[in-house]
Amino acid sequence: MKKKIRLILVSALALVFYGSAYSQGCCSGGAGSPIAGGAATGVLQKDQMEVSSNYQFIRSNKFRTQNRDTVALFDNLSSKYLFSRVDYGISERLTMSVATGYYLNKALVEIGQTDTISSSGMGDLILFPRVDVFNKRKNNWRTEITLGLGLKIPIGSHNDSNLIFSHPLIGDVYAIAPPTVQTTNGSMDMMFYTFIYHAYPKKKLRFFANSLYVKKGFNSLGEKFGDYASLGLFAGKTLFMKLGLTAQVKGEWVGQMEAAKNISLASYNIDPASTGSKKIFFVPQISFTQKSLTLYVTSEIPLYQNLVGVQVSSQYQFTTGLTYRFFAKKPSLGEVKGIKISDKI
């Protein structure tokens, strides 16, 4: 009899939590770009290294259906993220990049409650080689085209659970956390990258563009987060030899989630009808360079958002970081291209 009562209580609690958490899963986190910080990147010089680290803060309490505001399904969603990257110039045309990220905190606060559903930990390992396929210069201008093919490998957890109830009679009851607070989507993803750079070094003026497409795979739960695509258009100017100003207009597209055969996303608190989006951002960046060290601050300001179903929208995003370039081996005079770190940041 006690076993039957315990089973009924556990089932009832799970159903109560499911009714709440299902609405939280509408946002389907982990669908965005795995690369954070900086404006855009081509290739380094031979034996040159770049070490970069940044802190990114994101918070939102706004919900949308298509391009209209709608009733919030929870109080707010936030994340604090550290991203680090090391690049090495293998040759004049080939640069290898290794990057990873760590979430200090990803938190979801429900309406009318002080408790949060949260997680922290490693995100993904990114292996990202880039090849310079075109590079031409004249006296007053320079043009570069770079292509990249990367691999994103999950090293964090995508199936963390949260304690939802504890009682001496029935014990602890856990449920899988919404995707919005997992530190990775858990899938092996391919990344395709293009970078086009055109600069007037004497005028300290530069224009560039980059595009990124992330082809998502299925994770161990049978979830496939929507593919990600972005296109960024940049204009930058260096003032007083040290101060860099860059303006970017960025468009993003995220596809809808899919489930493997015989898998129901509802069992993971996900409504696939409320996944996928199209967004346009204005991204100003200011940087200060002292020799080989650059400090930069940037923010993403949403201009347009069209969200499928009901989802949390982009609201506040700030990034600040440091970039340091140096030569692992001293280059010969003929190998130096004469490009300062501020030229591409």
C-alpha cells in the first residue's frame, strides 16, 4: 500500500512540474552561435599567436510571438559566460584556432518564485582551422578572403537534472532541466565560415564581412537543435593610433528543432513549434590597443526579431574582452606583413 501511495505521489509531482517546465522549454537554448567576442578574424602571420578571452553577460525578461510582444512565461533568463581562444599561424595562409567556454551561471527564474533553475560548467570545445584563399594589396588598399571549416565538440552536460521535490516518504524527485539552462546542446556540430576584408591602411579605415553556418547534429537524447546561420557587415576606423571604433549590422537565422525517430521532445520539456527565429542586430564595438594588447567592449542591440511560436526574445547582451598577439618565433624581415592588431579589431 505504501509503495502505491509513493508511486502516486511521485507521478503527481512529476506531472505538476511537467506542466510548468514545458512552457520554460519553449526557448530551446543552445541554438545560437558558439563563437563569442571580437569583431571578425582572418589569418595570422606565420608563427604568430593570438590569445583571447572575454566575459559575456546575457539577460532577458521579454517574450515574443513572431515580431509582437506577448505574455511572459517566466520571470527572466540570464547567463554569465567566459570564452577563451588560442590561435596559431601555421603558415602565411593557414591559422589553427582552439577555443572553449565556461558558464559561470545559466539561470531561469520562474514567475512569482525566488528559486531558480540553474547550471554551470564547461560548454564546447571548438577546433577551427582557417585558410587565406585570396590576398592582394596595393599602395593604399588591401583585400583578403578567408575560409574556415570547424568542429564543435560538446564537453559539458546537456542532460542535467534539477531537484524539484524532497520528502521523507518518497525521497528526492528530479526532472531534466530545460534546454535554456544546459551548458551545451550535446551534439557534434560542423561550422562553415567565410571572412572578407578590405582595408585602407593609410586612412586606418576598414570594411569587412563574415558569415557563419553551424550544421547541428543529434545529441544522445535524440534532440537536434536548429541549424544556425549569421551574416555580419562591418565598418571600422582607428583614431589616435590606439582607439578603434567598429559598427556591425548582423543578421541571424535559427532553424526549428527536430527529434530522432520515436523520440518525443515533449518528454524533455520542449515545444518544437516554439523554436526557430530570424533576428537583426546593431553591434557597436570600442577597442583600445596598447602595443600587442587590445581591450574591447561590445553590445548587441536588437533591431528586429521574428520568433516562431512563443519564445524569450533577445534583450541585453554585453561582452568585454582582452586580445594579445605575439610571435612564438621571431619572424624574418621578409615575413612581416606590417599589420597591427588594431587593423582587424
